[in-house]
Amino acid sequence: MKTLRTSKFWFAFYTYAVMAILIYMPIVILITFSFNDSTIMSLPWSGFTLKWYQKIAERPDLLKSLWNSLWVALIVTAVSLVLGVLAANAMARYRYKGRIFFTGFVSIPFVMPWLILGIALLVFFTKAGIQLSLFTVILAHISFDVPLVAVLVASRLHQFDPNLEAAARDLGCSPLEAFRLVTFPIIAPAIIAAGILAFNWSFDAFVITHFVIGHQITFPIWVWSALRFPKNLPIINAVSSIIVVVEMGLIFFAEWIRRRGGGEEDSILF
Amino acid sequence: MTLDGVRQAGIFFAKRESANSMTASSLSHTHRRHRWRLTFQRYLGLTLNVFPPFIYLLLLFYAPMGMMFVISFWKSGYMTLEPAFTLENYKTFFTTPIYLKTLYNTFLIATGSMILLVVIGYPIAYYLARIRPKYTYLILFLLIIPVEINFLIRIFAWKIALGNNGVINSFLMQLGVIDEPLGFLLYSKTAVMIVLIHEWLPYVIIPIFLSLRGIPDSVIEAARDLGSSKYDIFRHVLLPLSVPGLFASMVLVYIPMLGEFAVPALVGGPSGYMLGNVIESQFLSAGNWGLGSAVGFILLFITLILVAVVIKVAGVEELL
């Protein structure tokens, strides 16, 4: 028994050590150095400052990129939710020939390297004569977010008892009413969680965006170009820290919604 | 008979009856119309659900993919692209030493990272599967949070940590462990692998954890009762039973790692150059789209083979 307990201790120690060093260390360093009074990010510590946070407001390009990312992500999320929930319905709630095919059809973009999707869409938009802009970014993001939403919502729908909806239909609901009054409230937590993930993904998407954005900017594109100039680094640091905190808030919110929906077993990612 | 048994029997008879009534010609006109309406509504519902996402993905995923495939066979040079069937692009890729070296590098980095990920992640997954669920979900949650933080920002954070004047080097030098900075920490294959491991660790842990959690305690107890040592239990019980999760996690991380380009571009330096960087530069600076598409398709081909193997082994249903 004693040996079991010691081995458990070492497993716990190992787990927390790996998480601290490999997963959290860079994030802690990032936030710490956003308060460092120097453009060179190394020890020794040069003193506490908030000036990098003040400088964020002096960068119109940065603010514009954040604003662009925000509304692009909102449109992408709205469209992806509609198309993704439809796809999830077709994947989980109907039995028909070609269901496996459709499931594969919808899921493949989800496992495709983003780089490949990015270049394929670049080729497509150019050949189709569509000017690269934030509009093409939106179209590209939806191609990835629809499978994301579909896979997440379908996994919730698989657990859903179809008899509930059949009962609603027997009691005189139209198909739309049955969906709105019975199915939707049950899958709503999965839809909200999927929506938050889709939003997050679109807001952070760099690889696909990099290829289809043309001359406009979104936040990740701003970070990418700012990384080339050392004097920008502390500002990237400061704005990243703010975003880290906001995103963690969003995740906690998503998790809270999920738990309220009673999803103890499935995580928001799987 | 248990209550459940009664219900089962009820369902069975109801089904048989409905099967009979379907074929019965004595079905009244209104009944038949009602049934027809239900079938029609079902098909209408299915169609409305299938077509919008189907058409969207067909137009904005499958058509671009097809186009990329076609263009990879076109005659292509700097900023030029002519429709003509040629294998020139593939030939260029497979006969240029620097590209082959990059292909080798890509596999080395992706495979090395994957092996390290599994070695590092398996004990954590094992630990998560054996503690109380309350703590399991807390730790899983802590693992997932950083995944949601912008990925460029996290690469940038590693740059601060790993550089010659970076936090790790300055810290070790102040402690007196080393006299001069460890140069291999940044702009090297090591740096790319460290960042990739950071990025994908949660994705490796979760599927392995799920398959380990599915193993009933009774199986492990039986092995122990029959005199197996801890190592034997791991080697002959846990490991074989966790193979599906292990396999899923390996493919889940291997595919995106093969197509990586931001990580090597930011922390890889010349020695950490990967296929993704070749593709990116062909499209965005060298202007040779045909070659870029060909390299992209080679990558895609490898990816599709991997996906096909997984579907063959695990089945589409299990992946979802």
C-alpha cells in the first residue's frame, strides 16, 4: 500500500512539473515581462512599468486589427453555427444511405492541415477572380469552423433521445416547433460551447488567414508582422497579456455553461 | 419479467405491428396520406439539413482542394502559371537536394516530437485516469486553457524563454550552472520540437486518458490477483488496451505537425526549416504556385494516407 502511495506522489509531482514547465512557464514569463521596463526581454529585471499598456492605445493599426478580428470572428461564428448545426443534425439524427459518407465529408476539413486549406483557398479565390480581403478571410474561416461546430454538436446529439422529439410531434408540434421547444434547449449548451470555440478559433486563426487576407489586417496578422521589429515586442507582450486574461475568462464562461448543461463527461474540446 | 423487459416486448410488438400495417393493403386513405406526409417531411428535413453545409464545403473546401491538385500539374515558374499537363513540379521537388533535405527534416521533427509527446504525455494520462474524477477534470481543464491562447503569442513567449539572452539562459547563467548561453535552445530543431510539444501535449494526453479510463478496475485487479507485477500489468494489460487512444492521439498531432510553418519560421532558424516553410515561400514570396501546390499535395497525400489508415483501424464512428 505504501509503495502505491509513493508512486502516486511521483506521478502527481511529474504531472504538475510538466504542466508548469512545458505549458505554463512561457505564459507566465510573457505576462511578467509585460510589466518590465526594458525592450530587451531578459533577466535581470529592469523595474516595474505600465507604459507598454499605455502604448497600446497609441497604435491605431493594432486597435484596427483587434476590431477587424472581432467582427470577422462574430460573422464567422454566426454562419458556422447555422451550417454546423444543420450538418450535425444530418450526421446524428437521421438514418439514411450515405450518412457515413456525409460524416466523412464534413469531418475531413477538420483534420486537414491549415496550411493546405490556406493555399488551396488562395489559389481558388485568385482563379475565381475574388479580390482578397476580410470577406475572403470570413469565407475561409467558415470552411474550417463548420466542421468544428458540426463535430462538437453531433457528439452531443448522439446522446440525445430521439423519442423526446417524436413525443413532441405526437402531441401536435410541427417539426420546427419540436426542434425549437424540445431539441434546441437540450443541445443549447453544446451549441454555445461550440460557438465560443468557433469564435476563439477564428479570432486566433493565423495560418489560413495569412494566405487569404491580401493587404488587410487581423490581430494575428498584426502580431506576425510586429514580431519582425524588436521595438514592438513589449507592446505585443502587453496586448497579449490582456488577451490571455480575456480568453481565459471566455473559457471559464464556456466551461460554466457546459457544467450547467450537465455535461460532466465531455470536455469542451472533446 | 422486469419492467424493462415489458417495455422491450412492447416495442417489439409495436414494431411488428407497424411492419404488418405498412404492407397491409387495407390501410385507409387518410392513414396512408398521413404516413406519406411524415415520410415527406422527414426527407424534406434531411434535405434541408444536408444541403447547405454540403454545398458550402463543396464550393469552399473541396473545389479549392481540387483546383490545387490540378494546378500542381500546370507549367509554372516565377509568377507564371500556364494550363498544361506536366509532372515538372513533382520532378523539381524530388530532384532538388534542399527540398529532399527539408522533407527529411520535416519527418525528423514531426516524428521526434510525436515520440516525445507520447513518452511525456502517457504517464500524465495514466495519472489522470487513476485519480478521483473531481481532480481529473480540474487538471484536464488546466491543460486545455492554454490551448485557447493565441498560438503566435505562445510561440513568441517561447522566444522570450529560449533566446541567448532569454529567461532560461539568463537564469542558468546567474545560477552559475553554465558560463555561456546554450545556443541550441533557439533557432534550431530543438526549439521547434520544444514549441511543438508545448502546443500538442494536451491533444496527446486526452485521447490516451479516455482509453485508459475505459479500462475496468476489475481487469487490473484480476491481473494483480493472478500475481502480475506492476510492470507486467502495464505491459500486458494497460498498454494493449490503451492502443486505440494512443493511435488516435498520435495521428491527431502528427498531421498538423507535418504541415507546421509558423513555429519553424519563428523559432526554427535555417536548420529547423520544414515543408510548410517551402510551401509558404513558394506561394507568398517565390511566386511559383505550381511547385507550391505540388509540395502541398505531397503533404496532403501523406495526410490522407494517415487518415485512411485510422479510419480503417478505428472506423469513422469511433473518431467522433
